[in-house]
Amino acid sequence: MPQLPDDLDAVAVRTWCSLALEALGRERAEIDAINVYPIADGDTGTNLYLTLESAAAAVEAVFAAHETGATAPATADAVRAMAHGALIGARGNSGTILAQLLRGMAGVLADGGDAAHLRLALTSAADAARQAVAHPVEGTVLTVAAEAAEAARGEDPDLRTVVTAAYEGARAALARTPEQLAVLGRAGVVDAGGRGLVAVLGALVETVTGQAPVQGPRTASGNAAKTPVTVDGGSVVGLPVGGTPVEGVTEGALPASAPVEGPLDCPEDGSAGPAFEVIYLLEARDEQVARLRTRLDALGDSLVVVGGDGLWHVHVHVDDAGAAVEAGVEAGRPYRIRITHFATESGHDVRVQAEPAQRAVVVVVPGDGLAGLCTEAGATTVIARPGEPPASGELVEAIRRAHAREVVLLPNDAALRHTAAAAAEQARTEGVRVALVPTRAAVQGIAALAVHEPDRGFDEDVVAMTAAAGATRYAELAVAERQSWTMAGICQAGDILGLIDGDVAVIGSDVPHTARTVLDRMLAAGGELVTLVLGEDVPDALADALEEHVREGHLAVDTVVYRGGHQRAPLLIGVE
């Protein structure tokens, strides 16, 4: 039996993330089914799962960086990675609030993981989440978080006591949510986001005690108690918290005895909800975000803005999606923009579902410049920001967004091989035929996309795209962060490294000279086409100089140039 932690160190944080992800994986379908507020779109469980998957992946990346060391990462590194991963991977209203809860906890746990710090962390999390929501509503995950923090108050120095008290407080608060929020009472369900938080806290209990907590409120006899929901002086049977539907109540549906005075997903005043959900990451200063909150609040509802230190996650429901994005552009630099359209049918908000296309391509790109290029070519894109590789859930979401019977997936990064394989497997279980072309660089993905023909047979198309990618050698320039050994010798911090097919082949002092050397080495083996992808800070003059260098030194070789935007490497090179 593994040793139980006396405080929340980095290993405990890693375990907590893993167990919480497993818990949400088990319960996400049930949580989706009881999702009736603020929009009855049945995705709260999925959004929470994807958010936590991103958090867990970030923590795993911290541990991977310490694999060769004798000690585990510092607690501060683990909790900050958890918070950052949740922030960049947050999905929907519920996932955005969960990201802020984890951020609030991380700010305190970075200084210590004992019982006293955990109590402060829970309070900080609840306060931060409430402040992030423009118009807090009781009976939601905000209430559950606040009650968990309140239940954990006291002087007991035992970490297990504090964690268990927080969990029990959250569970009790969740059982009361139908009494606080009328839409939940009418549906006979508890708050979906609150139920997800209970699952996350339950995983924390298991982390520090070694035992999974008993699910659902308990009666004196120890049996699961049913959650009564009062409706107009009477009551209907609800859901046992953390359990399954009972006595004929269908999750997410109205019990026959529950009167309905309006759509489940409408605001409490009965008015119709906005038409679009707009989500994006935003690089901006604090004072700009304050103005952004005011502007978005006037445009719609369900406004949640979380983050800090220059990086924010914005979520809002609006009728004018363009205005919401423009507000972000005025405030700073929005990216990973996702807009979902809701259509009103019989008083319920549902996703617009068109007939699926026969085939689509999903491609991971390192910058927004290539994202635009691939989108113009008809592909669905996922942007991998520097230090922010997409999780499998994000790739699955992109496959769903492509809305096709057949999908070709181009990960464009050797490190994403297993992530992409997991995403492909998940999509196959949902009935989508997925082929994974193991592209290891963006230039290979461009080559594969260039020969894609949706009108030919699926297998034939995949073979052609795989052949095109395989025939493309790839290179990139990088800046050395520290002194280290490489296959080309010892490099110093600040040196320009030329990597060919993933290995350091050239060490130079400046970008132009290193680029020319890399090109000459690659073209020595032959080639017909050179592809150059420039980072956002690389001047056009460099592309002109390299194009002239190829033209003068290598006859009959063409060169194409693309702008990659904000990407990790200043220059990507492909040779076909």
C-alpha cells in the first residue's frame, strides 16, 4: 500500500489530478445528463473532464522534466502547472469556474500543503471563483465551493480531517442546490457543476486517506439517501448525490410531477437565452480586463473571466459573437477562439446539427498563421502554443467539430503521437472512422494537406497523404536555453541550433547563417521544393535572402514561404 501523504506535496497533487480525472471520466455522462443550468446543453461533465485532463497533463509534463533527477518537482511547480493547465484547457462555463477554483487553491498551496494551508486554499478558491463570475447565483458550483471551504474551517492540524470535512460540506451543499435554484427544483436534479466539484474533492479525499469516499448523502442506516426536491409545496424524487437516477427519474429530464413555467435553460426571469457561447484565451493587462468585463457584461450573460499574470480565459453567452471577439481584440490578444451556436427549438437550447460531411482533416499547428492557412485549405485546426501541447480531449473535440464520418488526423509533432492515438481511439468509439498520419512536424502536415483529395477513397487518400509527409524532411531553428551536449557538439546559452529531423545538426551564432547551413545540408540529399515557415518576429528580409540562397545554389528547387505567427521556433524548414 502506498504511503499516505502528510501534506499535499507534488506527488500528492499528481495523484489527486489522476484520481479526479478518473472520477470525472466515470461520472461525466451522468453529469452531462443533469446539466440544466445555465444552458441545458448536456456538456458540463464533458467540459469538466476536458478541463481537468489539461490540468493533469500539465502536471505530468512537470514530472517528465524531472525524470532524470533524484527528487520530485517542488510543490509550487506542480500546483502552478495544475492551475495553468486548467486555465488554458478550460471548457464551457463549468470548466472555466473549475480552472479558477484550482488557480485559487494553487496560489496558497504553492507556499505549503499542510492542513492550515489547505483551509486557506479552499477559501481562496471559493472567493476567486465567485469574483470571476459577473453575476453569481446561489445553488450552483459557487455555493458548493463556499460551503466546502466553510466546513473545513477550524484548528484541527490533521490534513485528512480537513479534506474529509470539505468533501462532506460540499456534498451537503450539493443536496440543497435544488432548493436554492428553481430550475434545478423543476427538473428534480442537483447542480451539475457542483456535482463535478464533489467528484474532484472526493478524489482529494482518496489521495490523502487512501480510500474513496462513500458517494451520496447517507441516512442513519448507511443507505444512500434520496435528495427530495420541493416543488410548489410538494416534492419529487431527485438524484442521490454522486449516484444514479432513482425511482423512475430520467437524468436531465423533468419528472412528470414537476410543473414547468418556462424553458429549463432560460434565465430565472424566463427570458430567452443568448444565441452564442464565445470562449477564448486572452493575453492582456489587468486594467484592460477590467474594461473587458464591463463591455462583455453589457453584451450577454454567463460571463466568467478567470486567470491573471497576463493570461486570461474568457467565457460568455451573447447574441453578437463578433462583438464579443472584437472586445477581446481591443483588450489584448485573443486566441483559441471557440464560438458555439445555440438554436431555440420548443423552448430548449440545443446545438445546431448539420448532416456530417464525408471526410475532414484535423491538423495541429504551432501558430495562428498556419492555422489560417490550413483553415483556408478546409482543415479543422488545433493550435499548439509554445509550452501548451493540446490534450487528447482537445483533439477529440476538434474531431467532433469537424463533423465528418471520416477524419484524417495530423498531429505534426512526434511528442503528440500517443495523445493523438488516444484521441483517435476515443473518436472511433463514437462512430467516426479516423486515420492517424504520424506527421512529426508542421511542414510534413502542410505537405500531406496539399495532396488531400476528399473525393477519392479514404484508404487511398490516407496513403497519398502519408507518402507526402514521409517524403518531406523537416528542420527548425531554436535558441539554446543553457549549455548542453548535442550531436553537433557543445552549445552555449543563446546559440542558434539547427535541428534536422529532430536532432541538432548545426550550432550557429545567428539565424541567417544557421538557416543557410541547414538548408545546404538538407538539399545535399536532393529536393524539389523548400517550405519556409517564419515566426512572427522574423523579418521578411530573411525569407527573401534564403529564397535567393536556394535559387543560386540549388537549381530547379522552388521555395514557398508562409507566416506562422506566434510559434515556438523562429523558422521551420521543409524539403520535399
